[in-house]
Amino acid sequence: MDILTTYNPSTGEKLADYPLMQQEELDRRLQEAGEAYRYWSALEVAQRSFAVGNLARELDRDLDDLARLMSEEMGKIRPEAEAELKKCIRLCEYYAAHAEAWLADEDRSHGEVKAMVQYAPLGAVLAIMPWNFPVWQVLRCAVPALLAGNVVLLKHAPNVTGCALQLDDLFVAAGFPEYTFQSLVIDVDQVESILARPLIAGVALTGSTRAGAAVAQLAGKHIKRSVLELGGSDPFIVLADADIDKAVETAVQSRFGNAGQSCIAAKRWIVVEEVYESFRVKAIQKIRSLRQGDPVQDDIQVGPMARPDLADQFMEQYNRSVSEGAEVLVPCIRNACHVSPGLLGDVTPEMTAFREELFGPCGVLIKAKDADDAIRLANDTIYGLGSTIFTADHALAMQLAQQIHSGNVFINTIMRSDPALPFGGVGMSGYGKELGREGILEFVNKKVVVG
């Protein structure tokens, strides 16, 4: 029997073994999911909302244990683990409060034509989720899909299998019928056979652009709906009139949170030349003050990277950027999965640190001539997930926001997802929306009824 093993990235210690599901078990679970769908989809939205409200309370009750498991499995520091879970609680509460209104029949009559739009569930949604936010990424997909009347099958990243199975228990404790939400401990090679089944109505993936392209191809082959939230190389623009102290604080917080392993981290700091030197000096001081180490220690601000292969890839990109001419302002020094926070300066568009997504703890500093040049540099990327502008001129910021090719623009504040606002990217950052009302309408049948 094939075994999946998880390890603590901070210590290298083995955590647990999990047997991969064999075909017979997988077939049984998919059949159970079909039965669960028939029951769950027939419930009133208010009943489903009640279960989601219960899930918020179960998350709060289990917060300490789940936060500890997140730290053990993928290295998230304790304050960030707790913050992630509290955000999940807010997500559940927000959707439970709004789902009934959002999914109500909508009168679309015009003239003498009596018509309405109904929002009906589709079936099962396959959620292929990453390790970097092991609970938030799952729930921001699963909660709206479930409220719409679908069931959810989770294929989680192998290194956070413990988190996935603990979520199963929380859903049951919250009163969800068994198999309404379930984790499938499977290999990636089994995804297509699952996606091909008639029960599966759609697939949502958060992950790399390469993984997204593969899933999009499969979804197209089998005519399944898909939502992809992929990589990003988010620009963080600092103009001459910006509050430099606040800009540095925000840039560092955004870039080094979760050990730099976030799709919406501020990965390219584009600073106009008038304030480049001031920003550079203050950023160096701030980064050197960050404490990196064991995520369970109270004073640690940056934990380890989640797996050795991820650290390998990140350091290869870092070293390649240095060989291409990037200035090492603060070095990234590696010890197993632990990588000290670093900063590269004078990065130009032909360098790896500009062209590729660096998924680790390193700031990238880029000099722009002026605001127009900053926008040009910001848009010189295949990605388009998030972006940030720091300036004292709000009217100018609003004008520039229209010119940035991305799904999100934040002004004078940190880029982050919000349960109330649609979230998603353009270009190689994917398509479709999660969160907000838009998120709950991704996996529904917008059925027109006339008469």
C-alpha cells in the first residue's frame, strides 16, 4: 500500500504516515458524495447557513490544536496560524449571514415577459488546494460552494494531510452530513479519473501556473467548470510623495509574512528614483531586524519554508538573480528549510527576480524613473493577481489603478483577500472569482425560468 508521509519543516522530524486511498475506497467515497449531494442540495439555504455558522464555532473551539498542526506541518508561525483561522471564522460568519439573500430567486421580468433567475447547485466541486494557507484556501472555496448546495471533495497538498483530515472532523462536528465535505488522500495521478466522473461539476485550484494549466486542460477535456487562482508577482509601487516609513513597514509585512510563501505577497518593490535610496536604507534596517527560526517560538517573525524542495527552487532563483547582476543588500542564508530574510537591489526586467515568481523570503527592489515608468514596470509581467500603490495623492492613485493589469489594487495599505470582496487574477494568475457574492455564484446553474 502506498504511504504518504508528512514532516516538520523546522526540525525535519517525521510527523505521520497516511495510506493513499485505493480505488475501491475512492469509488465508495464518490458514491457516498453523490448520496450526500441529493440530501444536501434539497435543503433550504437557511439550513445550510446554519451548518456554516456552526462550523465557525467549531473552528473557534479547535483553534489551538489546528494552529499547532499548521505550524508543525508547513512551518507557519503561531500568530499567523491563529490569524488565518480567525479569518476563516469571519468567512463562515459572513457567508452564513448573506447566502440566503444572494441565492434567492431574482425577478428578471421585462415588458410582458415574466421571468426569473434561479441559482441552483451543480453537483460536486473538486477542490485542489495548496499548503501555504492550509485552512483558509480550502474554506474560501468550500464554504460558498457548500452554501450553494454543492458537495466538496478536497484534494489537499500532501504535506498538510493532517490539516485536511482535521477539517473533515470539524465539518462533521458542525452538523454537516457525512461526505458533504470530505478529504481524499490521493495522488495527483488520480485527479483526472475523478474529474471525469459525472458527479463532478467543477474544479477549483489554487496553486502554481503550471498546475493550473494542467487542470484547465483536464477541465476543458471533460467540460467541467473551473476556477483558477494561480501565481503572482505583485508590484508594490512607491511614489515620491509616499509615507516612506509606512511603505517600508507594509512592504516588509507583505513580503515576509508566511516566510514569503504567498501568492499576493509584494514581490516587486518598484520605487521611484527620488525616494529609492531612502526606501532602500530603511528596508535594509527593517529586514535585518526580522527574527527567523522555529515557528513555535514566541519571538519568531519568519518561520521556515514548507519543504526542502521549495527551498531548493527558491535559492536557485535567488542565486541566478545574483549571477545576473542583482545587488545583494541583505543575503538569504539557508539552513535546511530555514532561509533568512533577504533583499536584492537594482533588479532589472531581464533578471530572474523580476520575471519569475520568487516564492520565498526575499524582497526585490526596482528603480523607476517616475509614476508612468512605475506602471510600465508593474505591467511588465505575465501575472496579474494583486498590486499596491503608495502615494499621498489619492486621485492619482485611482488613475493609476485603472492602468494596472491585475485583479486587485490596494492603495496605501497591505494587499489581502477579504470575505466580502471578489478575489482573483488575470493573465497567468488565473481566472474566476472567489469570495464576495461573485464567489458563491461560480458553481451554480443560473437557471432562467420564464412564464
